[in-house]
Amino acid sequence: MVKRQLVDQGRLGDGLAYFRVGAGRPLVYLPGLTTHHRPPQGTDRWFQVRQLRPFSRHREVWWVQRRESLAPGATMADIARDYAAALRGRFDGPVDVVGSSTGGTVALQLAADHPDAVRRLVLLSSACRLGPLGLEEERSLAELLRRGRTREANGQMMSMLAVSPRGRWVLAKLGWLLGPPLKGEGLSDMLITIDAENAWDLTTRLPAITTPTLVIGGGRDRYYGTDVFHDTASGLPNGRLILYPDKGHVGAQTDRKTISEVFRFLEQP
């Protein structure tokens, strides 16, 4: 039986925090938007490891975070460059990459700018650009954070994950009550990442990205939406789309069929 506990943790390249879990061929996982870029600890790390459990049943999963202390004005190309250097320094050749949400944004940029680093790519609830609502919401989120209204910001972030109006209302209230653990440098990295994603659109570059890519999305994903997922998969020469019409941002990633589809795609010759 494959062991799924934490193997080790540390930093890659120019300070990118990582941890490993599982055993087998390497699979690099790029996480979504986080409140800081420090190595995850305590409950945060437990949650991240638990999220990777289905992948680690088959592979040695490398969870790799974005660099801490991003330079003001850093772009997705800058962030992808950090990853490319880290992966080239650690692995002998291209590796399979899974990017979730904002992690998928970086992963697609990585495949566009550094195709030698990526063997196959999976975009979980991610695409070549944010949809109109997602763009509006992320800009609003950045403004709330800059004004120090962190409880409202957390409520807004959580509400976007729900599908129904009632679900959004409940998550918004819950997010406000819990409040996010935002402090100093963590807030800076989060804001720089949000700004980079707001300015990002890889639609016109899709035809040149030849990396085999699986796009998995939900038709009720408020950040992207059906049209953007279709545009991404159809624009890629070797793209394929799995769309769950009734799923939202989280539901598409956690559907019981998703993991089997991911590994069916990764194991293809």
C-alpha cells in the first residue's frame, strides 16, 4: 500500500516552499490563491495534505507554493519563471503539473513560456483568463484588502465558491465571522498575486501551447464559467475539456470522477 503521509518539506529554487506526500512518479501541484506564501503549518498543512490525498495514492506529489516577498508589479510570467527554475533544478526532465484555480493560471503560463518543464498539464477549475464576474470580484477583493476590510474580503472569497444564492449568503456570513489570517507580508504577496491574475489573459497564445492539457471545470463556476472553459480547451492544439454543468468552483475539483479522469489523462502515452 502506498504511504500517503508527509515525506519531507523545504524550499526549491529561489525560496519556493514545498512539501512532498505519497510515492511514485513525481506530480507537481500548484495551489490556488492563499493568504500567504510561507510554508504551511498546523491546520493549514493538514488541509493541504488532505486535499492531495487522492493524488498521492498514485504519485509522489510535490506541493509547490509561489515565492515569498514577490516584487511589486510582479506578473504571472515572473511567477512562472520562478517555478521553471525550481523544477529544472530539481527534476531531470519535464514533469506532470496540476494547477488548481490561481495555481492553474501560473501552470498555463509555465507551459506557454517554459514548455520544456511541463510534460502534461491539468487545469482544475482554471482557464486562460478570468470570466467577467471573476474579474470584477477579484478586483473588488483587492480593494477590500487594501482598505483593511479583511472580514468582508474573506466573506466575499468564500461566497464565490458556492453555487446557489442561499449558499453564497451562508458562506459570506461564515467568512465574515471567521475572518482571514492576514498579516503584513502575507497580505502583500496575496495582493500582488491577485493583481497579476487580474491583468492576465493568455487567450491569444493558446494555439502555440502544444503541451497536452486537460481542463476540468464547472458550468456554475463564478470565477470562469462555461464559455471560458470551452475557449481554453478549444484554443489549445492538444486540449481536452471535462465540464460538469451543475458544479461550481470547488465541486468540479472534488467530484468523484475527477481523480480517475486526471490519471487516465496523465497515463496516456
